[in-house]
Amino acid sequence: MKKITLPYNAHQSFALIKKAAKVVCFCTGILLSGTATAQEFPNTLNVFNEVLFYDGYAQTVTEPVPDGVIRHSNASYAKMITAEQLANFGNQLTMNITIKAACDNYDRIGNANIALVPKNSTSYIHNEVERIEIGRYITPFMNKNVMPDEVSYSYQIDNVAQIFKDPALTELYDFWIELEVFGVPYAANTQVAGCAGRSDVFFGSLEFVSDNASTSTFGENFMMPLSFQYEMRDYTLDGTDVLGETVRTINFTLEEDLPNAKFHLITSNHGAGTNGEEYVRRWHYVYLDGVEVSSYRPGGVSCVPFSQYNTQSNCIYTNCANGVPLPDTNSAWSWNNWCPGDKIPNRTIDLGNLAAGDHSFKIDVPAAVFYGDDGHFPMSVYLQGYTETLSTKSVSMANVSIFPNPVTNNLTIDAKGLEVKNITVTNLTGQTVLTGTSNNVDCSQLAAGVYLVHAVFSNNETFVKKIIKY
């Protein structure tokens, strides 16, 4: 697979992610520009350990945060994954989130994201970098004085391991993990013993557990953010393509064919409104280039398995009109979109192989009804594709010299006697600017800037290196 360049999109700016458009190969657990290191699996990385969230409506608190963690708001924390930690990931990945009760006793929406932050930044502005959502959850009605006082959510996200190991992305970005939950303590201030006057709402923990399947290999990876928590709603053009309809279309362009393409989609309802739209199950229809590729109605399964975590009385698990708990049958819960204490599904929509050219993603919820200006459907989606196998091997950096770097005129690649079969030089937008078939490259006509050199040697091993042209 050759380069795939991220496009101009009529609805969003991809100024940052475009820089990572040139996609290069990597073998399982081995970056092309680095050496292989034996890892022990499974491997666990604790990113957040009981960080404390506060009133989402209040001014951001100034309480200390753990080392390496930044607080964007009372509802959002972030921490960078280091290069060493990334190197320890295998090709299978599980994300575990645990939410523990403090002084919010209602069901709230929370999520985990990856922020692509320019390399070596010590911080970043929350909404000024590209982000993808990798998990969403609903907190239970919890009373901190009653056990169990916490709930865990688990997500199998092997595709995210491909993102973490993508050398084109890691050359340009650091991956910051965000854990978010918007809590409000006002009801608990009067309903939960020990919560009077307090503004803390939940504790949050997040860990990644990675493993390595020896029979599985990664090929070339491609990832394009399309939408991050777009608030679909029919009463404003900030939330729909057409007033009065709940529909969103996103156009994108592929410069080259994309194999094994998939949409990774998360949606949920939020805001009860006059008609209780938050709890009404609506058919969602997803289209690629005007052709329906998926349809689903959220929820509709019994929430009773999660009732154990809902230790604060509420009118979802028990009919407040007669005090009778709902039975453990799907039909009794046919109205529900989600269960307090459960996760929102990460939906994967297989698209097959996409041809180069212009394409569109569209999601439509035609039966959704909003009264006034209340309620929305937060929607996140990104496109990902990859080759299934890899026929070449990577060359250790220790066996390859590339000099001079920075370069002004001639660049030389020395691979301890290996001859270069072909060389491709790309800029940071993924465009090929030079090609060659020898160990020497004439860079004199290149504009000053940063480039990626991709070399394939006579034994079919490959090498990738970033260079600077003066």
C-alpha cells in the first residue's frame, strides 16, 4: 500500500493530522525505525489511578494532580504515554476504566479519548488538537456509603494498538490519554451522608492491558478523525445538516486505495427534554457514499445485571410508581438506550476496500424528536484501514547510517553492505517528492523542511528515518 493523504474536509480542519498522512509499515511490536525489544506479556500500564473529578459546572479547582497528569477542567484529565510505554504494547489491547463514587449520585456520561499532540509538548489546549474517542460509559446511581461503590468498564480495542504503533504518527505526535466524566454534586449534597458542601463527584482510573498474538501481524496503518462528539440535534445548524432533521454528513478524500476500511463509531442520547428523548430508542442509519452500510437501535437489553452498582434509589431500576423492580428480561427494558453502570458500544462498521477518491459518511436518525432546545446525540467517528500481512522485515537502526542529517545536497544511506532497491522521500503531508534506486540521494532541489526517507534494501528489508533539509 502506498501513501494515503488525509484530505481537506468541508466540515473539519485536519491541519494537524494531515502531517501524519504518509503511512509506513511496522511489524508486530517493532517500529521500523527502531530495534526490537523482547517484551513480557500481558503488560499493564496504569495511566490514571483514582484521579478525583469535581463539579462540572463550577470553576476549575486548583487541587494538586498526580505527576504527569494535567487537568483541563473539573471533568477532564490527560496524561501522555511515553515512547518507552508505547514500545511495550503488543498487538492486542484492552482498556479498563473504573469509576468510584464520591459525591454525585446520578447517572452521568463519561469517555476516554486519544489526543494527538505535537511532539514534545508539555501541555496542550483541550480543543485545539485532533482527538478520537475510544470509549464511552454511563455512571450508575451510586451512594458512596453503600457497597459496591465503584463500577468497571472494559473495552477490547485492538485497532487502537495499531494507532499506538504507527511510526508516521509517533514521529510527529505524542499520544495523550484523556479520561472524562461530567459530574454534578447538587443532589448528593442533600441526599448522601457526608456530601454536604462538597464539590467532588467521582474518582476515575484507567489502565491498558496489552498482549501479543504471535499469529497476528500488523500491516500499514491509516487513521483519519472524522468527528469528535459532534452534538447531533435537529433545532440548530450547529447540530444538523438540515433544520428539522437529525442528520450529519462528512465528506473526505482518499488519495489512494484503502484496504480493510472501517468506521469506528460511538453514539448515545443525552438530555431528557419534554418527551424523554434520552430514553426513546431510535433507529440510526449509517451510509457510505449514499449507500446504507449499517443500521441499529441502541439499547433494548435488560439492565438488571448492572442494578448491583446502582446503590442510590432511582426510578430506572425500580418503578417509582409502585416500588417494584423491573424484571430481568429484554422486553421489560425495550425502552432503554443504555443502562446506568454499563458502557456505550464501540461500533465497528466494515467497509471493505475503499477506492481512492471522494467519499462521504452520513448518519441519520430520522425519527428523533426534540422539543425546544434540549437534548442531543453526541457522535464520534473515525476511519481506519490497514493491510493484513507484512512481507518485509525491518532493519535495525544499529545497522543503518544515514548522513549527513541535516542535509544540504547529497544524502547517503549505508546499510552495512546492503544495496538500496528503492528510496522514496515524502514530505509531512504525505506527498512523494523524490524517488531513487541507489544509496545516494540528491536532495539539493528540496525546499527546506522535514522529510521522511523510506528505503527498501536488496533483501526486502525496510528502513524509515526522518531527515531535515537545510
